[in-house]
Amino acid sequence: MLVILVIGTVGYKQLGVDQFPNVDIPVVVVTTVLPGAAPEEVEIDVTDKIEGAVNQISGIDDLNSVSSEGVSQVIIMFKLEKDTDVAAQEVRDKINTVMRELPSDIEQPVITKVEPGAAPVLYLGLFGKNVSMRDLSELADKKVRRQVETISGVGKVTVIGARDREIQVLMDPLRMRAQGITAVDVMRTLQSQNLMTPGGNLETGPQSVTLRIDGRVNTVQAVADLIVRADSGRLLRLGDVAEVKDTIEAVESLARYDGQEAVVLSIVKQSGTNTIEVVDNVFKRIDAIQKSMPAGVELKVTRDNSQTIRTSVHSVIEHLIVGAVLAALVVLVFLGNARSTVIAAIAIPVSVIGTFGLMWIQGYTLNNITLLALALAVGIVIDDAIVVLENIVRFIDEKHIKPFPAAVLATKEIGLAVLATTLSLMAVFIPVAFIGGIPGRFLKSFGFTMAVSVGV
């Protein structure tokens, strides 16, 4: 029993805590952006070609696509037996084979795996009085996001409600027509004169100096001074045919905190990590980040999704403890012997703690499903102990045999029946772990946890 308790205790300390089991569903999404294209154009030029390429992959269960303005999404659902990483790599290989057939102005297709556990676990709000949205957005992106991303267990940080700096070039059609230039000329000017290129090497005796040509604009006035055309000694600058404004981008997402406009950071944990541990790590870092903020800027937790996990886990643990106590009281009422009750009740913690060792080896977490199995097992694991103990007490009281030989003889008498009871219970719960489909993925940990606790 001590060996079982030691293994179980070590396993318990290594277990993660989550709301549900970490279920791997093999779904891969291919997102391709074709700026400015109509949905029909996206479907013909992008979606159909990607679908034709990925349809050759084995193990596809369902293939769907959505073509909207400028965006193509192809959703590939594989059979549950397919490894998600293998499926994503096969999709990536097939996409590479049709890249030449896709329009040249598309952005690189983004291939992502659907992870049910990749929902945000924490939302941080950044707001302040007399602070512009542009400054808040820069703080959120350059300071807060980068510090949060370095925290152990944090997978991705998304900024919501940010409005970044944007240099707008507002072209004047009348002045452009008078000068005989088009919007393409303006675009070409911005692309060719706002760049940084290598300038080769300069040999200076024993030293070699690497040069670069820094042609990037640093100010709004520098953008306005870009030369659109040089004709007979006369320079036509961008500011002559357009107005250059230093402003912020249009609103695409909006976040408010108590009616005040704010910037929110959505934090997603890494797959397979402990949700509560990740959130606690972020909490520890928040104070340090707050101290580095300018005066008037405040960083607050606006939503903590780990609270529901903490509440549900604590609730199930509470039920587990209460169930164990009530089971022991029932035994006390019927046996009428406190010492015998303690001996029988020991089966409950030993079985539960011992199960933690297997859960750790199997990679399970403490979640609603596994804790439900343990709570259900509380009333079952004590059954055999009651039967065996009652028979030993009968040998002592009725046959007046000493405790040690009574324990040996009484157990030998009903040992086979008790073993048959235990094995029949395990035979009931183990098949639950082999149910097919997505429900089977959730119930696998339930079946094994229940069977092992009864077996211990």
C-alpha cells in the first residue's frame, strides 16, 4: 500500500489541471488571401485548385470550403485514426505542388491545425486616461505582448482593439490628371524609393566593410518628398499630387472596459500545458509589467477562463471527499466497529491516490471526466474491503480464531468471489475506453481511470 501511495503521490504532483481531456481532432484548415478578389474569382482561381490538390491525400473524412471576398478557406477533416501532425504535413506538401498554378499576387497559404484546447485562457485589458489609442496600441504590441509571450506555457498572444500607426497617402485626382500620372505611378514610387538594400563590400586595406543603402523614409515629410517623376530638371514630388497624413488605421476590432475604449490581449496556452499553472504564471508577471507602464496606464485582468476550471475541479474534489466520508459512515453503521471502519475506509484513498500514478503515465489530466470517474469509484472500491473485512470479523467472533489466521482463512474462503467481482467491474468499464468517434476520445480517460481505481 505504501508503494502504491508513493507512486500515486508522485504522479499527482505531475498531473495537469484542465476542464476537459486533451482531445486531438485531425482537422486542418488552409487559409489563402487574395487581396481585392471577388468571391467567384477566389473560388475559381484558388479554392478549386487547393481542393483538387488536397483531395488526393488518404484518410480524408470530410472536405469543405468557404470562398469570400479576398479569402479562401479549405477545411479538411480526417478520420480520427489519422495523426494530426502527419495530416498537416501532407496538406503542406500538396499545397506546394500547386503553388505555381495559383495567382502570383496571393499571400502565402497559412496551414493550421484545429486544436480544441487552443481557446484563450486569459484576457488582459490595457487602458488609461488621457492616453491616445495609438500609444496604447504601441504599448500593447511592443511591450506587454512581448513580455507575456516569454512566460512559460503561453502559446500565442493576440491583440484586440489595437489601432496602429498608419501613413495615409490621399491622392488628388485633379492634380494627378494635370501632371499626367496615375495611381500606379504613385504605388511604384512608394515601392521603389522606400526600401533598404545591400550595398556590397568596401575593401579598406586590411579591413572589409559591409555597406547597405538605407532608403527607408523616417518621417511624414520624407514620404511627401519622394520623387514621382523627374522631367527636364523639374522634380515632381509625391506631396505635389497627394496629401500625406500621419494617422491611425481604421477600426477593425473594438474593445471596451467599463465603457472606456481599451486594448485587450487574448492569451492562448500551449497545447497540453496546465491551464491553471499558465494563468498563475501570467498573474505573477502582471505586477512587474504594470510597474514598467507609463503613468496613467493600467493593466487589468478582464476575463479569467481558468476560474470555471478551478470551480468545477474543486466541486468534484469536494464531492469525492464527501462521498468517501459518507461511505465510511455507512460502513460504521452496519459493522458497528470503528476500527473495522477505518480499515475498510483505507481502500478509498489508496485506490484514488494509486490511480494518479497511472493517469500520469498515460498523460491524462485532472479534468471533469477523470474526476467524475474517481468520484464514481469512491462508492465501488470500498465494496470488496467491506465483504472481506466482514468475513474476517465473523471468523474471529463466531469461530474464535485469532486475527492473523482469521484474516488468512476468511480471505481464502471468499477470495475467488471477490476477485470475480472486481474483474467483472473492470470488464464493464474498460470497453468504455474503446468507444469510437469523438465521444470515445473523451471517454477513454474515464474508462481507464475507473477500471484502474477498481483494480487497485
